[in-house]
Amino acid sequence: MLDRTPEFAPADPMPPDIAALRDSVEPVWIFAYGSLMWDPDCPRAEAEPALLRGYHRSFCLYSYDYRGTRERPGLTLGLDRGGACRGIVLRLPPEALAEAIDRLWSREMTAPRVYDMRRLSVRTGYGSRKAFAFTVRRDHPDYAGRLSPDETARIIAGAAGRRGACRDYLAGTVHHLAALGLVDEQLTRLAGRVEALAVSTG
């Protein structure tokens, strides 16, 4: 049982195969690519840098609440197909596994069927591991698709929601990634485009 009420309730019920992880005797690893790396909000036993091939970090999800509105949607990060992504794998603690799974599911699944929780191979300094990752569903209505860099920058520069400006979310992500020694060149270039727009319209 959780020791406090999660900030958000999950939009999707936990499927049986994921619920079964709450009683797993095998280690459960989670691939983190965004704020889960520096603000996990759930117990973790250890963390390792990891490389996931076949998916990349992308501003590919429309945000109508947290970082935008229905009238002026923002964008948030998702793990989309193609390319590769450097992140961190988190091992959930066996003594608090059920709590960690519940917290993680409540945190990530706040929109119906926006993610699939997939078990994928990642590469770490200790070799290959299997880790669960929340990957974007391209058939979801919130999926923005592959927007051009200029269109992505335009949306981010002008959107804000109840959790703040979309551009601050981008800047914070770039800052935290750098602090972890993870440079995402695509996001760094995007941040430069957004700043240039802010200057030109300021």
C-alpha cells in the first residue's frame, strides 16, 4: 500500500502482466529517459547509465494541461520509435517492489493508453539488461507525430499550462541531462531555436 496518495491517479488500470511484477522474485529494472531520472518519486535500489537502441527521446506528445491548454497545446517528451536514447536504468527495491510499481504506474499512466510498458534490451557498463520502458503509442490522439524542428520550437515557445511554461520544461530537461553527463544534441539544438524565437518576439 502507498504511504501517501499519488499526485495523479492512473488513467488506465494496471494489466495483469504488469501487476504480476509486484510479486516478482527477479530484479525489475526501469529505463528512465526524462524527469524519472532526476525526480523518480518512487523507491529505487540502484541506477546505472544505459543506452536504448530503437527508440529516441522526443517532444512528440501534445499537452493540453500540464504544459499547454486546449486552445494552445504544448508538447511533452515521449519515447518514440527510431534512433537511440541515452538514459538511466533504475532497479526497483525488492523490499518495496509493490509500492514502487504502484507509484510508477500512477505517475506515468495519467492519460488513457498513451504508453505501452515494454520490456526491452538496454546496454549498460555491465553488459546487456532487460528493462521496462514506457514507449509512446503512435495511434494515440495525443501523439503529435514527427513535427519539424521549427514547428516544435514554435509550439514550445508559446505554450504554458498549470505546471508552467513549455519552454521552461525543455530548458530544465536539457539542464538536468547535462548535470547527469548526458548530452542530447537534438534537444540542445531545439532549446537554441526556442531561445532565438523568444528573442525575436520579445
